[in-house]
Amino acid sequence: MAISKKIEKFMEQASWIRRMFEEGVRLRQEFGEDKVFDLSLGNPVMEPPPEVMDALSAVAQDRTPGRHRYMANAGLEEVRAAVAQALSPECKVELGSNDIIMICGAAGGLNITLKTLLDPGDEVIVFAPYFVEYFFYADNHGGQAVVVPTREDFTLDIDALKQAINPKTKAVIINSPNNPTGVVYSRESLQDLAAALREKSAELGQPIYLISDDPYKKIAFDGVETPNICEFYDNSIYITSHSKDLALPGERIGYVAVHPQCAAAREVMAGLIFSNRVLGFVNAPALFQRVVKDVQNVTIDVEPYRRRRDLIYKELTRIGYEVVKPQGAFYFFPKSPLADEMEFIPLLTARKVLVVPGRGFGAPGYFRISYCFPDRVIEGALIGLAEAFREATK
């Protein structure tokens, strides 16, 4: 084998979404685009808001010399200042440009953060169900991801977290609204989390950093609150991107914010800037830094997502699926009607409905549905979901 055995193993572990994508390609080639209902990928079909397109046009037409040259690895000063000003009210703390680093998407932000924090053998706690890439990001930098279960309704289990924390624990990663469940962690839950981390940090005599991976933060329904962790916990590192809230996943633009009272805050920021450079990101794209500067308080219209959420929830529960109603993001995570979801998913695939097995998110017995697709795809998928459920339970 030409590639490393570790990468070969990781590729196999991460292959569920890729497998379903490839199966979707095969089915579309065989049966046609309109006969396949692919709910496997979280790739928004919405277009960016008009304000973003206007900003892009203005930036692209600006012929000021020097606009495309190298910059500070943290990003453009005026952009970081604008982000800090927009973010401060929700954090309940005053942020400045020196607390912000512009990044190549949330994935880039997570990697520079873990490279900055981790020594070999350090542990990073993640809650199941989880975004599988967290495991690979921790490994990239010598760390190890440790899984803590959530409750039956996918809310945080603080007691389980406390039991998992040990002297090797360096950080905890949360994601709310959550991929794959759509669950939003409440203010009370985040307060309890912060209290637990303060208690364990004091007990161990070392800081435990709380990393919030929040690209879905502005996609929430029914007036549900999506609090920022910086309001509750000083040792917070907030990471987000504009892939979902501005429908710009291909542009790889976002930022990391470090709480000003974070332990070793200046050293952490210096480490993030250094890691941004040496990991090869160097700096976030200059063009889209300037584009997002003046649209920090803009977001997509979430009403189409809410409408699809309501339709799917109504139909899934009518059919008989057990499922937690999502409060945000654009995913459902139903329980499989067969104990092994790998026995149920072929029943869906036979009806040209593509979903992702729950074991890909550390939760066997479930499967993920993405609903960031046109109504035609969702309506066709619901027919297949009903037929497959009837076959599985007859």
C-alpha cells in the first residue's frame, strides 16, 4: 500500500458520507436526476443573501492597489475589528481585533486551535453523536478524541462529562445547533457545562478549554436562543464560519474568537496565528474577508428551512419514526426502525433515498437526514421513507 496504514484506516472510518455520495452518483446515472432523493450531504442549495452579493460586487470592482498582497496571518485588521464589534454583544464581553483571527472555514479554525493547545497524548472530549472529523483533527496534532454520550434526547450529560475528565483532558468540543441532531444546547445546559469545567479545572489545577464549533448558530427556529459560550466561561474559544449562515461553504471563510480572560489568552492567540501559517492556511482569503466585513449581522432567510423541518417532522412522526424535533441546523437524526441501521438503510437505497448511517456519527441505530435541498427532493424522499418503514416493521 502506497499510503500510510493510519490514513487508510481513517479513510475507511470517514467513508460513510462518501459512500452514500458515490451511490447517489451511480443511481443518478442509472435512473436520472429526478428519480434520486439524496439527503446525505449537508451542502446548502440556498444562494447567499443579496447583501453578500452586493458586497462581493463592490469588493471585486475595487481597483485600489495592494488589495491582493500578503497580509498579517491573523487577517485584515479592519475585518477583525468589525467581527469583534459585531460579536461582543452576544458574548457579553468586549472583544477587540486582537481577540479575532480570520480562518479558512471552521475546519481550519479547529485545526489551528488543536495544534495550538495539544501536546502528544492530550485528550479532547466530544459528545456523541459527533461530527466525525473531530477525531481526525485531534489526531492531526497528536491528541486523542474521547467520546462522552449525550442523553436520550441528545442534550448534554454533564455527569458523564465529569467522569470522563482526567489530567490528560485539554479541551471539550461542543457543536450547537448540532450536526447531526439539530439539537440546541440551552442556556441552562451551557451554564451547567461551564460550572463543571470550572470545578474540574480547579480540581486538576489546569485549564480545560471549551471549544465551540458553531457554523449553524444563526440557523435556529421558533425563537429558540443560541447562547454564545463566551458569556458563561472564560476559557472559551469560539469558532464559526459563514458556510451556513451566509450560504458560502465553498469560500472557506470564518473566524476564531478567543475570550479576553482566557487562560494564557495572548499565548493562545499567538499560537493560533503561528499555526495558521505553518499548517499552510497562511491567511483567510483576502477577497472574502472584505466581503464579510460589513455583513456580520446578515444571515440567510431561515424560513425555508423551518418550513421543511416542520413538514419532515410531521411526516416522520406520522409514519411512526422516533425522532427528536430539531431546533436548528438542517438535519434530522431518526432512530432506525431496525436495531441495526445498516439493515434498514438498504431498504431506503432500494427506493433511491440516500441517508447517512448513525454509526458514522458515533451513534449506531440512527441515521441522518439532511434537508437543505429543494422541496422536490424532500417530497420524493418522504415517500421512500414511508415505504421502507412499512417494510421494516411488517
